[in-house]
Amino acid sequence: MKDADYFMTESLKVWFLASEVAPFAKTGGLADVAGSLPAYLKSLGVDVRVGLPFYRMAKDRDLKAQKVLEGLEVPLGNTRLRGDVLETSTREGVPVYLFDREDLFDRPNLYGTPEGDYYDNLERFTYFCRAALLFASKVGFQFDLVHCHDWQTGLIPAYVKTLYRANPFFSNVASVFTIHNIGYQGLFPPDRLRICGLPGAEYNPEGLEYWGKISFLKAGIVYADAITTVSPRYSQEIQTPEYGMGMDGILRKRSADLYGILNGADYTSWNPAMDRHITNHYSLGNMRGKRKCKADLVKELGLHERFVDRPVLGMVSRLAPQKGSDLLAQIVEDIVGLDAGLVILGAGEEAYQALFLELGRKYPESVAVTIGFDEGLAHRIMAGVDMLLVPSHYEPCGLTQIYALKYGTVPIVRATGGLDDTINPFDPGSGEGTGFKFSDYQAKAFLDQIREALKVFEDRPGWMKLVENGMQADFSWEKSAREYVSLYEKVKEEA
């Protein structure tokens, strides 16, 4: 990261709000982004402060957090709820504010259970949105811009533009709304609009209304001054009927305010030279540690010892159709027939969990399946496998394929969204490229690319060239953070 004087942003104050922020609370890539981008913004001179709900997951971390505001009153429908706000900070010194209300956030999971979403998610995230704005005004954090993420914070741009616009504190505030996954839209019955406190007139096709429901995601899209997605390709895809999930019309209407900024990788956490989750560190100049990591992984997961020398493929993913779980399920036995090992870590739909576990029991020497989320194992898989499988039906950005490159692990991806933006197909003739890609969402196309990768794997000089290309790629946050700062300055001037 650069020094603060690298970018003249001393006067820019940003209230950065997300429903999950690593390492405090995490279910997926949103938390990684919200946990790492603010540090780079700070290094560019931005006064950035982060807010998220105080979940049980965060409380279990035994944080060194102090209460900075007690009994904050937050309107919710016809009542007012009181909650506390605690302050801590990231390791880079970014202030983090945790919004505490036990009955809303002290639960085993962030958004729901395997049976479905929590019944009161509208109340939970309405509370968070209003509490975050009221807290800033209460403590005098006069921010220039609020940067909010995904449907859970979609009401914030709507509040700034309507309910609070007449309040002098908010009169010049701008908003940026980032869509991490348009498939999650925050849909609720229209009779619950009164709980949100927004004027009834905002429930219309040009506002909050979406096919007879309220959509928090649409609120963010409609009312924000600028909208971003997490890769350039995805910003184009979501303006089409195929990938727009019904939001393509409103996104085309706002295309002049829609930007695709590629997510970055946090190389302080994902770096084989310093990864605290692996015992054998390595780098491009000394790759012996990777072979040791592979041997450790084979032993840990109970694969046959021959896989220390045979190719091992890995998948670290939510188990769902969006992530291509259906494609992988169709070809697991083909992979076994190619004498390749397969390691799967993930959780998701019960049907996929059961199917992959059954395949693991059927081929215990070749297939290892772990259901759940295990941060340490995710890192050990990244270091220990030869190839990472990311066959997503759609993928806004994807971070695992970026991490894989740094670990000398070759990605095999579908050419969609950020996967297409970040992985270049390998050409054995020229020696250029960083991975393997297929376009048609078909199991055969996926398997064909796995076969191509296995061919290159047998050509050790060619394989090492491919690995070297990937490890030299740089997807750090620095470039993307500068793009965000430029966008912040633009919307601030126009607000």
C-alpha cells in the first residue's frame, strides 16, 4: 500500500457499511471485500469507518471492543428499539463500529438456517440501516459518502434520498451501492413497507416495487448516486435478461451510473510465503513447500498416497447450482477414472451435500469431501491441490481463482463474470496464460478442460511455466481502491 499522500483525499470521509466484514463476521466473498478494501482506502488518505451488525459470530471472537453509544433509539414501524454501538478496529487501524441488538443479531447464523432465511430479516436489516445513519449523526461523523453493499444495506440510499434529505446532516451526502450478487434481492411483502419508515409513495415501479414485492436490492439500485459491481464483465452481464435476474431493465436505465470495478485480493491473508494456516511456506523462487503441502493434505484427508505424485483437483465453494455444483456432480466418476484426486470443501443445498458425501464414501481413496466452512482447511486446500475448479453458472467476481494463482494452483473456470476477467487460457505453444476456461455450461465442456489441464500436468516444463505465470499475476487491491476513490470524488462533487 502507498502512503496517504499518494492520493490527495484528506477531506474525503466515507461511511462503509456491510452486513458482513472479515474477520468479524463472514459467510462469503462480501466479507473479504469489506474487510480488506477499507485498509487500502485508508492508505490513500480516505477517512473511512466501517459498520456492521454485532452478530454472535463476532461476539465469539472475544473482541477488544468498547461501548461508544448506549441506548441508540431506532424507529422500526410504530415502535422504537434501543441498541448499543461498540467500537473496535482492524489491524490496519480502520475504525469498526458494531451495532448491537441481541434479539436481532445474537443468533447462530447471519441470515438464516439451512431451512431458509430468518423470518424477520426485513426488521433486522432495516434496523441496521437506520441505526448506522442515526449513529453517524449522533456522534458527529459528517461523512461525505456512504458506500453500502448488497441488499441488506439497500435501504440506505433510499433513506438518504427521501426520509433524511431535509435533515441538514444528510443534505449533501452521496451514496455508492455495490452489487456483489444480483441473485440475492431482499424481497418482502409490500404491507411491511411501514416498518421501513419510507414514504408510501416510494412503492411504485420506479422505486421500491418489484413484481408486487419490496426489493431492498432495487432500492439500492434506484436511489444510489452510483452503482458498482465487482468485475467489469459482470457489470455488462447483469444488464442482460440472462444474468440480470429481472433487474436488467432498471440497470440498463441506470447504465451511465453503473461501474465494474474488479475485486482485489488480500495478499496479507492469502500468500503461501506467509500463510499462518500452512506449515510449509513457499514462493515462486522456492516451490519445495508446495509439494510438502500437497503431501500433508493427502494425508490429512485420507487420500491414497499415490496422489502425492498424481494430480489433485480441489473445489472450495458454496454447494449450489450457481457455483456449478451440478456440473461437478455429473463428472466426479470421470475424474476418478482419470486417476486424479478430488477434494471438496463447502456447504449449501442438502441435495448436493448428500450427493458429494456419498461419492466420497464410494471412492474414499480418491475423493475427500468436507461439509461446512473451515478457514484453515480452505487455505491448506489452496496450497495442496494442483488445480482449482470454479465451474460457476455465473460469478460476479470470484476470489478463489485469484487466490489460487498466488498459490501456484491452476484454475479451471467457466468464462463468466470475474472468472472471465481474471483468467487467461493457457497456450502450450506460446507458454502464455494462467488457467483453463470453458464457455458452454455443460458437464462435457467442463470435463474437456480438465482433460486438457491433466495433459499439461504431465508436461512438467509446460506445467511449471503455467504455474509461474499465475504466481506472477497481481490482483492486489491497490488499483481497484484508486478506482473507488476516483468514483467517490466524482459522486461527491455531483451530490
